Amino acid sequence: MKKTILAQSILLGSIGLPAFADSLQEEVIVTATRTPVALVDSLAAVSTVSREQLDIRQPLELTDMLRQLPSLEVSRNGGPGATTSLYTRGTSGGHTLILVDGMRMSSATSGGTSFQFLNPDQIERIEVVRGAYSSLYGSEAIGGVVQIFTRDGSASTGSYVSAAAGSHSLRKTAIGTSGNTGNLRYGVHASYLDTDGINNQEADPHSDKDGYRNKSINASVGYSFDNGADLSLRFLESNNRTDYDNTFDASELPYSDSWLQNISLNGALPVTDFWLSQLSLGLSTDDSDNYDKVSGRSLGHFRTRREQLLWQNDFTIAEDHIITIGYDYYEDKVKSSNLYVDYAGRPVKTRDNEAAFAQYQGGWSIVDLVLGVREEDNEHFGSHTTGNVSLGFHLDDNHRLVLTWAEGFKAPTFNDLYWPASPWDAGNPDLLPEESENIEISLRGNYDRWHWALSYFENDVDNLIAWAAGDDFVWRPYNVDDAEIEGAELVLGTTLAGWDLNASYTYLEPKDANSGNLLPRRSRNNVTLNADTRFGDLLRFGVSVKTQGKRYNNAANTQELGGYTTLGLRLGLQLTPSLEASLKGDNLLDKDYQLASGYNQEGRTWMLGLTWRM
């Protein structure tokens, strides 16, 4: 698996990534194993998004990029900035772990990550790993892991200023610089987005537009010592205001002020020529305050803080053989206008989790092997063990067969366990973690100018947590459901007649094991297509297509969400060596569709921009 050369640059696993070559043979990923591995050698099902692709596709939100990747579905309660959920290979919205620069970033109360607030202008690279990875990352990684690397001076360098305007009074600006001098690297990037939005909810009594504003900044500094040691500090902050609707109270015009922050300090030391030790300290914050514009009164607030520590040690015991041993700790702290209490009525404000994990990666002439195990100790539900095994067989120089078995789990959230009791709803401190067992068979082909992968997977999830009314008519979460998800995934990529083409098709049977109904908001058919080309050095042109089959909004499968296809086009014109103009249109067929029942999506939209690079 050519890990010997990669082990020399293993620092990248915690502090960033180098400039990535266009060739699939040279691209490197870290999320699937926590160590750098050539994409072509990885046993995982992985998709990546580079800074260059982000510049070409001009996404308004991170959501716009994720929904164009294989086997990812998005549910959104309205237009830009609205509450968004991500479904990976048919698993639930909380079953995909979101990492930012190696740190977990989610709300301890809801369990979700407000990834819609992460501005693409701040991002250097995205890696999406599909499949269960709790043996490496613990809770939430039942369906997959999405890792976002922010911009710094270790990859793309230079300075830029950009401005854009578009539909619904969209205004967007960004400015930043990244670079390196000697052993020092740095980056500072800031962006602003403001839009009047759309009327998110069909039943909104006011029929007003729900606006969205995003102000983001990220900064980083790092230093590589001559002995191979490395030290870096990263900072990300996003401040947002989002209007939303309350159909139960026509007198209110509610909005949310939210604040996301991620800070990490990372150090790496090559203790010997075969032992690399890495230590990361992190702090992530997810705050939200809700208000009524009419009365000015507070509608409630939630503040969650996660302190994290990761100690990872990688031992290269022989060529193409690496052992990783690590310790992972985090503590969640919650302050809220709701008082979270345990079964005895005592306030609950913190919960910690610690874990030890180990992984072996080995490569021989025709066989590659990855073994992993993780032991979790959670303050509330106790210990939990997960494991994984992946085998890759080289059939010849261009084809490989990969077999994978893996376990996953998800811990109940603060809302699930400790939501304060009322006549209408309450938490349930007796909940068990959700558990999963995943198997996958994949056949892959890699050639000079194109590649493909055909995968079959099954993911059985037990103890699914669902809120339901009990005999006392009070809504509580219960471990009532089991899910049986099976599907097939075809991914293609090639360069043909000057076009860079990437396409995928996923077929799913995501079913409730008890009723046989389809799981809510998951479709059987999901198609993506992205094609880009250049005409000389002056003009580039691209097309994006997304097709999703019909879904059901509820577990009883009585509320149908129709299938849809959206078409997007993009143009880039190099006006001068430093100045580029861009034009983007989305949903050009003006398709009327919904990703969640009762919530509108944008119709035909456009965005015109200018970028000056130095």
C-alpha cells in the first residue's frame, strides 16, 4: 500500500494536507485511517472535494457540495441557512460524524452539526468516508465521516478578494491570504453572506421571506521544525442570523442568532524513525439564541461546549505495516434555558467520554489488510466496544476486490436523555446507544484516464431512537426501531474529450425492520453528475445534475415527497491573469420540490461574481 513513503509525511494526519495533484494516483487522504494513504490504495469508499473544485463549482453553502457526492442525501427545512440534515447511505441524520480539522463539531443537546453554517470560502478540502467508522471515531460514525479541512498555508497559497450578487438580494464577499515562508505557514480568511431568502414554510401565516446572514473567519499558523516536529494553531468562527417560521403562533416572527467556533492546537513529534506521536487539544462551541422580532422577547437559548484531547501514536513496524494506538477524550458542557435533569431530578450540565483505539494496516503483494478496535467509556451509558476488518485483494494491476465488516454506534443526546419533563414531552434516561453492523463488498477499477467502483452494502441498525407518545400521551424517545439498510453504489470518474466527468448512482432499500416501511426522507434512487471543461485559458464551463427519487416524510409512509431533478450550469471567464468573472445558475428548470414536507426550496437562482487573485 506504499505506506512507507506516506509515513514520512504522516504529520498531515492532524495538521493539514499538502498540495494535491490532479491525478488519482497521487491524491492523499487521511480520514479513513487517521494516517495519510494514497486515495488509490485506500480500502474505504471515499469522495474528496479540493479547493480547486470549490472555486469551480461556486457553492453558496457546504450543503450544495455534499448533495452532489455519491450516496449523500440532504434534508433542509427551507432555503439557505435553514436546519439541515445529512443522510449517508440511508442512515439517519445523526449517523454521520462531522469533523473540522480533526475535531468533533456538533451540538451536545440536539446531536446535530450545523454544517450549513460552514462557509465554503473557509474550506481547503473535504473528505467523505462512507461506511461505519466507530472503531476509529466512536459515536455518530454509523453511516460515515465527513472531515473538513480549513484553509492554511500548507496547501493552496496566495491572496484573493471576491464579491458576488445574485437571486433573493444575495450579497457575498470574501477576502483572504495563505502562504509560507521558510518553516512558517499561515492563513487568514474572512467572508460575509447575506440574502433575503425565500418563504421557508408553506403554512407560514405571514408569508414573509426568511433571511439568512453568515459572517465567518478562520486563521491558522504553523511551524515545521528541522527535526520533523510540527506545531500549529487553528481558529474557525461563524456567526449567523437565520429567520424561520412558527406556524403554531401567528403573532411571532422568530429568528435565531447562532455562533459556531472551533479552536485546535496540534503538535507532532517523530520520537524515532519509526514512531510518530501526535497530540491535539480542541475546543468547539455551538450556541444559539432564539428571539421574536415582534415582541423582542427571548424564545430560549442553547449553549454547548466540547473540550477535546486526542493522543495518537503511529508505529511503522516494517515497510507497508503501520500500527496506530490512540487515546480520545472529550467532555460536553451544556447551558440552556431548559433545565436538563436526570431520572432523580438532579440537574445535568456535563458528560464526558474517553476511549482507547488501536489499528493495524498491512500490505503484501496481493493483499491489503486493515484491523481496528475501539473501547468507549461514556459517563452515562458505560462502556462500548466496536471493531472493523477490511481486506483488499489485488486481482491484477488495475482491479481490486475489497471486503469490509464494521460496527458503529451513536450515543443518545442530552435532549434524548435529559429533556425536562412537561405535560407534553420528556427525556428518557434509560435509552441505550444505537448500534450497527455493516458489511460491504466492492469491486474497483483504476486506469490511466478513468476509474470506477461498484459496491454492495448492508447496514443493520439496532435500538434506533425515535420520539413517540406513550400511554400517558407524553412524547419521549424510545429504543423502538431497528433498521435494515441495503444498497448498491456505482461511482465513475474520467477525463474524456477535454471534460472532467464524475457520476454516481445509488440504489437503496432503507427499511424499518418491524413495519417494512421506508425510513423517512430516504429515496431508493439517487443520481449525481458533474462535468467541467475548459476552452483554452480564458473560459471554463460546467454542468451539475442531481436526481432523487420519491421519499416519504414520515415513518408510516403516508406523506410522500415527490422525486425531482435539478440542473445547474456555471461559467468562468478569465478577464486578466489575476481577475476572473463567474456566473452560476441553479435549478434552471425551476423545479418545484421539497426536501422536507411543508418546507419550500429555492426555484431558479443565479449568482454573478468577480475574484481577484494575487
